[in-house]
Amino acid sequence: MTARDMDRDRGILPPSVADADAQVLDDTGNGRRFTGALGAASTKVRRHRAPWRFGVVAVGALFPLLFDDVTVFRIGVVLIMMIAAFGLHILVNWTGELSFAHAGTVGVAAFLVAKLSAEQHVSPIVLLPLGMVVGAAAGAVIGLPALRAKGLHVALVTLAAAIAIDRLLFTKEWLVGPPGGYVVPASEFGPVEFRSSHSLYPILLLVMAVAYGAVRMLHRSKLGRGFLWIKADEAAARSFGVPARQYKLWAYVIAGSLAGLSGAMSVVWVQRVTPQSFLLARSFTYLVIVVLAGQGLFGGVAVATAMLEGGRVFVSGAGAVIAYSGPIAVIVALTRYREGLNGLGRALASASRQRIAGLRGRTERHR
Amino acid sequence: MAEEGRAKRVSAVVVNGVFIGMVYGLIAVGLIVTYRGTRVVNFAYGETGMVAAFAFYELRLDHGTPLAVALPVAIALGAVIGALTEVLVVRPIRRALSPIVGLIATFAVGSLMAVYASRRWGLSPRFVSPMVQGSGVQISGIHISPGQLIVLAATVVILGGLWALYRFTTLGLAMRVTAADPYAAGLVGVNTNRVAVTTWSVAGALAAVSAVLLAPLVTFQVFFMTVMMIRAVAAAIVGGLTSPGGAFAAAVLLGVAEAVIGFKSPITGAVEGTLAIFIIVLLLVRPAGLVRSAS
């Protein structure tokens, strides 16, 4: 019997909270095993990660540089979408909330960055933090109803906000610029000018690495743990002192900031912004990605984004397949396999570990 | 003279708003029917009606099918789509802890139908003439078109029929019992699955009628019902997602407000913006709605 089981039997941790805690351990392999109530003394559990994994990740990240500029551009479009999808993943799969206004948040930040960059002749790279701030502010405004409304009503509010952004803000020339959209000058940082996708790609990787690292730290933090507990059982989380309303608002703010970063980065990458890039339907694409990803870290989000957005960008004529497969995949995921791609990955990893352990055991016995 | 002309124009705008609001009310009532029956907000409702309306006008305009055949086919199509949605999508997730799961699932169903419709019928708006031609009637100098008269008649028939269904039939009683407490309904022998399918079929048929009535009054394109859904959702929220009467009244007021705002304000998106603010404020101040069903 583990310490967690004993705590559950003694009623210190309600089952749902303990399960959420276990989920954090399962997802990261690292983390803390609580031996008592929230904030009590804990023991660190570290899983040793083989160094060669970091090498594989580094090689994989730099591999696209071998391709031509158009291919690198397309890869960048997919990666930028992934940043926004990370944000919605935190909101939906970690906290159990919902936002139909995610594409709108991306768009608001993108247009403000593009406007400043085009009119004030500021390099859009310098405005990346502004994009995050704008996105965070938009997330806070959209998430404010979360303080009072619950579940379904919050979803309806975000849908209303999304439609308002789409019909009210994205039709205003003072925001979206001339009919052809804003054309943003090539990015520069000090003496360095970035005129091609190849030159911008390391910047994109750096932005992604920072975003990923920050969110991974969030996953292990008290706030991130609070998100998971709110999703698992909000009443139990509240009874353990988790300020659920404030944490939910933080979830919207963090999701908004990642959406804003994605919007700002898209300005840097694409150098042109039009309202058609942030239609309401785009919010549903983000939702499809996070539903397919399922509970967990970011592997599922990355795979789902690569499948959907990568398929749309790279495979010509795949528009119909992607258009149909997204909603069908969501329906199948919600009705048959709610664990999503992350759950599938965990199951495969567990099965392969058991198989390797079994093979090792057999080898030992033969010796 | 100018004042009189302006007063007539405003009156005409208000009357148009009333009739548009009636159609919003029918959509809102359909949303409430499904929510009361299965506690799922059906975000595929608009697209169900849209597919049925497109099928109706394809039969009428492209194949010359008589109205007496095309309309029942469209209504049946709406009912079948509603039933299939309940059986294949809603039933497996009915026991989900979060109502958001049902919302996302029905949103996905709606998206699927929108993709199909856009590929089959295209995205270009089209003009469809009213089902019944004629000069309409004049009441106090205000012209009411045949299409609007049909909306009025259909509203009376449908709302009256729904009221009678709930009030006087065994099926209606089963639907009310299932809406109040599905577990208790099952204990007293109500086949809750059958009631759920019937509820969604009725709602699907209602969506088809609403869309067919609405099509000649607005820009008829693949997303015309999606745009109307937010108005209907706002009206349904006023009714606390449980009161058809409250939702219908709110929808009519909404239709009038929309028409007046659209007439007075040249700002693009003013209506949607006002609506969004209204929904947000209402859900913050009174999340249970302004009018709730007594049951």
C-alpha cells in the first residue's frame, strides 16, 4: 500500500484529488508525492531521463533547416499554431474550462502587434512581449465571467465573446487595417535582419522552447496542480483551500498569453495579417486539437496539431479530408476514447516498458 | 409628411423585427426542448435546420417538387438528423460529468454538417422566394408580407402543438417526467432512451421548420442558421434554458431590438456586440435566467 493509498483511506486526500495527483506523477515522471494535505511535506520523485533523448529532440528541432525556405515556412505555421493550442490545452484539459474565443484572442494580439509594427515601424520581434500582454488581458476579460458563471454558462459567454470579436472588432479598419490587411516589414533585432524563414526559424525555436519550458514549470507548480484538481473535483479542491475562481481566471490569462504569443509570432513569421486568418471556425480547430490531445502534457497537442494543421498546409487537396476528419475525430474521442492521443501515448509507453521489462527478465533467467 | 413617413418606416422595422423574433423564438424553443429533455445544449440545432432548409429548397427550386412533398421531406430529414445525433453522439456521453462535453460534441456535429453543406451547396448566398406568393395584407398602413403571415401561422400552430403535446399526451407526460428526473422516470417504467430520441426528433423537426421559414427573410447561405443561433441562445438563456414561454417572449423582444439597432446604427457588428454584452451581463447577474419554468 502506497503512502497515497494510506492518505486516501485516512480521508486526508479525497480519491479524485489523489487521482489527479497521481495523474501529474504519471504524466511527467517527476513531481511530488504528497504524504498529507496540500502543501504538507513531500518527497521528490525523479525519473532519470537518458541524455540521448535531448540530443534526439535537438536534432529533430533543427532538422527542418535542411529543407527549402517554403517548407520551413510551412513548418513554422504549424509550430506557431501549436503555441496557441498549448494555451487552450491548459484551459480545457488541465482546468476543465472552455473558450470559443481562442482564435479571436490570437487575432486581437496579432492585429495590435501588426498595427504597431506597420505604423510605428517597430520590428515585430520586439513586440512579442506586448502580444503576450494583450493576449493575457483578452483572456482575463473573457475569463472574468468564470468568477461567477459555471461550466455551460462560461462556454456560452465565450461563444458570445467570440462572435462579438469576429463581427465587431475584426470589421473595424482601425484594428484590422486596410482591406488587404497589414503588411509588416521584415523583422530585425539590433543589427540582425531576418529576411527568410531559415533565418527566423531559430527565433521560433527559441520562443517555443521558452513557452514549453514555462508551461512545464507551471505543470509542476502549485498553480498547475490546482488546475488539475479543479478539473478532477472542484468542490474537493475548494475544500482543500484551492481558490478555484481565481485559479480559473489564471487559466484564462495563461491561455490568453500563449494565444497572444502565437498571434504576435504569426505576425513575425507571415508578415501579413488579415481577419480571415482568425475566423470563428479557427477556434473550433483549436478545440479539435485539444480534444484529440486529451489529458496530459503536450505530446498529444503536438501530434494533433501536426496532423490537422500540418495536413492542411502540406497536403494539397487534403482540405476535404481534414475538414471532415476533425469533427469526426472529436465525436469519436468524446464518445469512445476520451483519453485522447496523450492517453494513447501513455498506454503505448506503458506497454512497451512492460514488454522491455519482460524481455529483460527472460534474458536474466536464460543467463 | 416627413415625420409620418419616418414613423411608418420605424413601424415597418419594428413589425419586421417581431416576425424575425418569432422565428428566433421557434429556434430558442427547440433548444429548450432538447435541454429540458437531456440536459444538453444542442449546438448542432442550427445546422440541422440549415441542412433541412437546403434540402427543401433544392427539391423545390431544382427538382420542381411540390410544396406538399418537399416540406414533409425536409421536416422528416430534420427529425432523422436529430434522432441520429441523440443515438450516436449524445447518448454515449449523457453520463459525462461536465455539460461542456455535450456542448463540444454537438458543436462537432454541427461543424460536420456545415462542412458537408458547404461542399454540396457552396458558400455563395442565394435568394429564395417566399413559399407562398401574394401581396400580403395592410394593417394600419403597415404591409405584412405572405412570408411573415406564414411565420405567424406556423408559430401559433407549432407552439400550440408543443403545448398540447406536453399537456395532453402520454408522450408529453413522459417527456416532462424524464426532463424532471430521468432516474425516477426510469423507475416508473418510462423508456428514457425512447423519450430522448423522440425529444431530439421533435427538436430536429422544429429546426427544419424554423430554417425553412427563416430562409426567405434573410441571406440564405450555409451559415445563416449559425448566425441566428446566438440570438436564439440569448433568448433561451433569458428563459433559464427551461421556460419556452420566457424564451419566446425574449426572442421577440430581441428581434425588435435587433431590427431597431440595425436601422439606427450604421456600425457593423453593433447587433452582435450588443447581444454579446447582454449575454455576458445576464449570465453574470442572473445566471439562472430572467424567467424560469415553474416545473
